Amino acid sequence: MTKQLHIISTGQQSMKRFVHVVQQIHEYVDAIHIREKKWTAKELAEVIQALINKEVPREKIIVNDRVDVAYIMKARGVQLGYHSADCRLVKESFRDLQIGCSVHASEEAIVAEKKGASYLLYGHIFSTASKPGLPPKGLEKIKEMTKELTIPVIAIGGITPENTKEVVTAGAAGIAVLSGILLAADPIQAVGKYRYALDRAGNQLKGVNL
């Protein structure tokens, strides 16, 4: 199975800049998460429509927390956190949406899978400036978690092209990146490095030499 590359908005870009960057790099990624706590429902919908107008497939668009916006804009899905509506309730009411759950422990992951989550975001894996003072989860936790689950686990937190192979080898179905791509001086070059690292790691697991 091809390893997935998810990008997540940073909260540090204007709507116009975010749309511009995503338009350039969407062909290299598998999912585009819009995680913007300060944007209104109207603004979220406008950004999604702007992405669609730029020929970004709505099948790649995932909205953080706002089930209503994801549904009315016919996005691929919604990403739920600890503060979001219960996964099972969302699954029962919005059957067309793919549901991702953000988890920080194996116990949470198991519960989320039982409630119908399509995939999980798990982290942070490595030390990252966005989580100062919080110890990283590390690779061993992914190994343990993926042995207990049947749904994909997407790793997040401090992941670079250089350590991508370690994450994939540990059992992750893919990685999620924020500033490493979206805030890069050259987003196209940055996403290309991540895509290459992911594809190479995935092929090596299959025994294919590149």
C-alpha cells in the first residue's frame, strides 16, 4: 500500500496564501487538512470552494472539527480531536464522511477504532517546536499501536524527509506535515523531498530497490 502524505494548515497563513500554496503542491499529497481555529464556518467554506475552483480535488480535503462544514462542502472527511463530537455519533449521522481521530495513546486509539474511525493521527513522534516541554512519543509507541489496530495510523510531529523511513518502518501508514511544507521557502521542493522519502521507504518495505 502506498504510504500517505498529509499536510495540515499551520494557523500562520492567510486564506489566500494557503490556497496558493496548496494549489501548487496538491498533486504530491494524499490529504489536505484545514485546521484553523480562528476561521469562521463561512471562511472555511470559502477556502474549500477556492481550492475546488483551483482544481484541488475535494476528495483530498479534510476539515478539522467542523463536521457541518465538511458535510455541506462535500469534503472527503473530518478530523476529530478530544474536544470534538463523539466519533460514533458523527459516523452514524454523516456516513459519507471519512472520519479521522487524533489520539495520543494506544488506549485512545483502540477506542477510536471501535467507534468507527477511518484512520488515526498520532503524535508527536519527535521533538517539535510546536510542542515545547512535551516529551515525544517516539517510534516504539507506533510499533506497539499498529500491532493492535487494523486502521491506518498517520504519524505527526517533528517528521522530516530524513527520518521518514524510520517512521514508516515502525508501522505508520503515512506522515502528516505542517510547517515543513506549507511554510517552506520553496513548498514544491519541500513536498517533493517528503514524497520521495515516503515512496522510497514504502518500496523498500516491499523489497523493491530504488
